[in-house]
Amino acid sequence: CTLINGTTINFRYIQQQGKTGSGGEQSTSNLLSATYDLIVVDQMEDPEIEEKDFDDLLGRLRGNARYVGDDESMPKTGPRWMVLTTNPTRNWVYKRLVKPLHRWQQQGVIDDHLLCRRDIENHRPVLDENGQPELLIDLFEGSTYENKDNLGDDFIQALESSYTGQMRDRFLLGLWAAYEGLIYPEFDETIHMVTSNDIQAYLDKLLVDAYEIKWLDAYDFGMAVESCYLLSFVDPWGNVIVIDGFYQKEYPIGEQIEAIKQFRWKHNVDKELQPWADPAIFRRGPGGKDIVGRSIADIFYDRGNGVMMRRGNNAITNGLTKVGQYMRLSATHQNPFTGQYGAPHIYFADHLDFINDEINEYVWNTKASSDLKEDKPRDGNDHAMDTIKYLLSTIPEVSK
């Protein structure tokens, strides 16, 4: 559409390759060769729109149309704007765009993905005279009710009658709620994830107050998939606080042992601490007693001043139940970092992003013939979740 002022508006799909035509040729959009001053995308959360599409579109905002008007706040060219609409979701749109902005607005944390002016050489945020980043993103949130004048009462009533739980939170209230089927729906990263500096300051205060700290660690082994190690301490009020760890695939055991030792040295933890681990690493192999060789647990211990593991709880039902109890917000429990009541009993250092990623994708398995959920997790991408389950194998003894 070409307007009388010369502006051209292109209406098209983001998808860069079209369907095969009658002659067998592929129709391809010229999106990657286009130049725009303004891009508007409706329903950015559509599963067919990927993070790479966003990056590609960002590279198209290179227009130099001159601004005509008397608004001094407007740039001389452009403005180069991208406007996205989306329903609340937990896919890449949330992780890449919304979550970093929420963390800055709610916690004052500058995430690596926060869209702001950054130094070209070291990618660090460029701060103003008040120490604030210059944001290149803004977020406008609203519920269905704020648009009620444009919607019939019967439409909203139908949604209210049909939607419950997380569907109601997302599509009526406009909240960034978790997906249906999550095993730990009570997880809230703004509560459960705490800055590493705050955790270290809290630990230092406990030590200054002469508390004897109770430490816990846990381990899940992987070769082609990730190995996971978590180090935590328990405060005097029964809070389990995960302070450090690793999550890496194809990670040699010798290097894992050194990493565990480094974490213990860094936090002044007893080197004789025994991680709770998957009982499977104590077996020689699937063939039972006739298998020749040493177990993974033996290799960890034998590698010269190694690490001695102990068998963790790998029972699915009671393990998930116990972790869920620690995740759940208790009305009478006080948050050790904010002092607010209605707090969980477990917290994670915010640099352990893999925990946040796994929890938001950790869902109940469904039967193949229906959408009915089973009392077991869906396989895959659960190494940190298993490690947390081992971590809470017994009721943690609190610091004294």
C-alpha cells in the first residue's frame, strides 16, 4: 500500500520461504533484502516465528527516512521502531525480550539479554550519570478487560466461563503465567532466583553472626548429555539456598572433579562433603555382577584425592513431592532476602540460568492416546531437576 505522502507499507508473512507454486518454483520473500523504518508484527509468540526471525527483522531496521515535524524528542531520521504484540508465553519471546526487562524493572539486575546501549568491545551496558542503562525496549502490558469496550460482554463472559487456572491468568488477566502441565507451577523466578551478590552477602552475615553453616551438594552424571553439580547451604530457618554449580555435556570426569573442588575452595566448604548422586553411578553396568570394571562413583573417588559420592533419592513420586513443598510459597514463612512473608524454602543463584530454563520446561508426561497427564515427568532436559531431587534426599539439617 502506497500512501499519498510516498510512504510504502508492505503486508507480508515473516516466513521467508513460501509454498511451492504450480510450476514447482519456490516463492521467496525479499525480507532479507528489504529496508524499513517501522516494523509491526502481530502475535510474535506464534510457534512458526523463531528467535532468528526477530534478529533478521532487527537487521532490516536501517531506513533513513527523514522525520518531518516539530517534536524535538524525535530522531532526525527514522524513527526505527519495531512494534510487537504477543500473548503471554514462556517461549523465546519471554526469555529473550520480556524476562530481562522484568528483571531490570523488578530487581535492578542487568541481564546479558537486556536490550540497552552496550559497549562495542566488551558488550557491557553503557550507563548514564545516574548509573542507569539506556533501554532500547519498552513493554506495555494489559488484560482483556482493558479492551472490554471493543469486545462484547458475551465474549468476555464466555472466556470467564471456559478459562481457568493458567489459561485464565494468561488470556484474560494478561499475566506471564507458566504453561499448563508444569510440574512446579509455583516457581516464580522473581522470587526463587536471587542475585549471587545477595546470596553471598546473606552467607557472610550468617558467618559474622557465628552460625555453623550446613552445606549440601548433589550430582547427576551425563556423557553425551549434561552433567550437573549443585552446591547449596541451609540457613537457620530451613531455607535451602543453591549458591553455585555447573551444567555441561561431554565434560571429562577429571575436569568435573577439579570444578567441584574449586567451588568448595571458593566458598570455604569442607572438602570431605559427599554429594547426593544418582544411584545409577554406583552400578558397574546393565549386566549386573558379571560386569568387569569400576563404577562411575569409583572413578570419581579413585582419581587421586577425588570426590566420594553417596546414593541420593531417585524415587520419582516422593522426590517431586518434596521438591514441590520447598518450591511452594508458605504464608507464614519469611523470605530471608526481602523479609516478606509468603515465601518458599528454596532459592537459586541467578547465574544458574539452566535451573530456570529447565523448570519452565519441566512438564508432566501425557498418554499417547489422549492429553491425560501421568504422574511422571516427560523425559529429557531434566538433569538439573534430578540434581535438585537428589539434593533434598533427606530433610536438610539447618545451620546452627
